[in-house]
Amino acid sequence: MVIITKGFTLFLRLVLLSFFYLYLVSCRESVSGFTVDLIHRDSPLSPFYDSSNTPYERLRNAVHRSSSRASFFKKKCVNPIQSTLTASDGEYLMKISIGIPPVDAFVILDTGSDLTWIQCEPCVECFKQLRPIFNPKNSSSYKTISCNTKLCQQVWSPTPCNNNTCNYKVTFADGSATLGDLSVETFRFASTSGKHVSIPKIAFGCGHNNSGFSNTTSGLIGLAGGDVSIVNQMHQEIKGKFSYCLIPMELLSIDSNATSHISFGDNAVVSGPGVVSTPLIPGQSLYYLTLETISIGNKILPFKSSKISSNTQGKILIDSGTLLTYFPHEFYAKLEKTLVASINATRKRDTSGFFNVCYASKNDIINAPKIVSHFTNADVELSLANVFTQVDEGLICLTMLPDEAFATFGNLAQANFLIGYDLVAKQVSFLPMDCTEH
């Protein structure tokens, strides 16, 4: 007769659980591609969502964030030494889990940042977040990174090593900052296929001192092109490829469950009729393209970066976290003059003062000419929704604005395109698409 005690049953369950987690960790060898939901910060699915705000109020808040982010990139462009300064806000969130056993987290996705970081216990100072704060003591897969590693030397450390643990510090454009230990941990992604994809030994900042934040997320996923970016850390699995398809912002008020998507690896390949590709400007952590001209109808406007910028070859940043598109003053003035001359509609002032070119419109449509962004080897035709948006009842405005020194291709201009980044081929690809069906 076999007697099974409670202790033996518990032991057996722990063994089975250990095998399950070993399976999750070992799957690093077999991952080739996966797709994850992207949640807009103003979606009802987001922890940022405020039901008391109207769609127009959400848009204006997004414009404020866009302006702040553009100011940060301008400073970084003029002074590249500020590599430890990063943008404070992104527009899209991702659900992930970290550790073994996994702890759920909402994180901001940012193509303008390299280092991924998460709030961690114990807290010297932590902001309130929707999910429990990650405690590395409860994870069997957590490990700090030592000071003498190459990875530690790639991240700015504010203090001498503490017990041979690599420290990090990231300061944000709005003055907020995160400090903590550079560590490695297992990250798990909830694929849209219903499966969970686990990637072990992802380097990230375990933030114990996080000041000046007012959000409810757990941290940030860095998708820029630097060595510590999660894109390069997952190179074995995704081969330097990711893509996203952003739904138009106005859909958020129509379909509360609408989400955008981001894909990695084999799932991120952009191919088929209509695909155009343009080279990434080399030697940059951020994603810069060369914009040669913009055509408005049959008028062609040659583009050059601002004289203040160190690069005059038409460098423009493509960024998922910036709402609007920005051009240097001189070029913007020509664009606005050409566009206004070609639109036969009633001009109307934006009382908020945010937008320069606005028109009265009963059905949110005006008769505008075709606008095409001509990147090197890639002509990207923008729809009306890519360049105009409804900012109030009966009022639509141009979502392109002047900037003192910097050019940015914002996410409104990217909506309803499948946009693929290939860090091996060093190119970005565009494919027009209804992103609600992607």
C-alpha cells in the first residue's frame, strides 16, 4: 500500500512547477516570432484612461506630451553627450510578465529609449502603479550584473559599485529619474496567438529610487537601436526585426477594445505588393531616416534639416512616442504656404492655440491634395487622417508643426501603416494597411 502524505503532494507539485518553468526558460531556443497587443495610453484598456475626459481633451493632453517629447529630442540632437537623458512619456503600453514565478506589469513602449527598466522593491522612493511592484527576492531567475561586465560599462552608473553590483541612472526630459541595479531577469510576453513567450536573461534596470513620476505603469520597454535595447538583447530570437501597426487615434472612442499590435522576429517581416523600404542612417541609437522631399499635389518641396542641426542631409526621426510631425521652421513655412494655397476650405482658428492650420468641417473631411513623403528609395503616401485630425466639433487641424531645430515623423502620420524595423538590413519598411485587421 502506498501512502501519499500532504508533504509529498506538495513536493510533487513543486517539482512539476519547476519543470514547467524550466520549459518556459528553455524555449529561448525555439522562439522565432510573436505578436503582442499595443494599448494606447488613452484607451479604456489603459491604466492612464480617464473616463471624465472627452476625446478632444485627450488629444490636447497628447499634444502637450508630444511637444515635451519633441523638446527633449531637440536637446539631445544639439547635445548628443546627454545620452543618459531620455523622453518621459510614450503613447503606447504593453503587458508583460517578469520573473519566475511571473509578475504582471504594464510598461510604456518607447522607440526613443534603450534601457528597459521596472520599479522594484525595496523602494527608496516609488510611484503608485496599477500592479504590485516587482520584488526580485521572490524570483528564482533574478540576478544582478557585476561592475566589470561590458554591459555595465554601456550604461551610465551614477555611483561606485555597491557590493560589485552595477548601478544605473536614467534622467527623463521632465526631470523625473530612475536609479537602481542593472540586473537580468526572465521576461514573458503574452502573444496574440494565446501562447506565452519567455525570454531569459534580459538585462534591465531594477529601479529602487524612482522620483518625479505621475503615471501608473510599472516602467518602460526600450526599443531603440542601442546595445542594451531589448531588440538587440533578443537578437537570437528575433534577428533584429520588429514591426508595428498603429490604429488611428479616433477609433479609441468608437471601439473600447481596439488595440494596435507589435510583432517581433519572423512575425515582423513586412513583405508583399506595396512595400517600400528606406535605409536607416547609420551610427545612431535612435531611428533616423533621410527625407528627400515632400510633394503636395504636383508641388515638390526639397527637405533639409535645420541649420542648427549637425546633419543637413534630410535627417528625420521616426518615433512611435511622438504624436505630431515636426519640421524645422524654414521648411515648415514653405509646406504650410503650399498646402494652404491648394486647399479650398474655410480657415478657422484653433482657440487653444496648439495648431497653426485649421479648417471648418462638418464631416471631418476637406478636399486636400495628395501628400507624399519621399524618403530615400521609399515614397510614402499619407492619407488625410495622417495629416489632419479633428480637434473639436466641426474643426480639423494640420498635425504638422514647426520646430526650431528638429524633424520628427510622428505616430499620427504612421497610423494604418505596417512599419517594419530591420536592424540587420538597417532599413525601415512601410506597407499601407488597415491596422484594425492586422
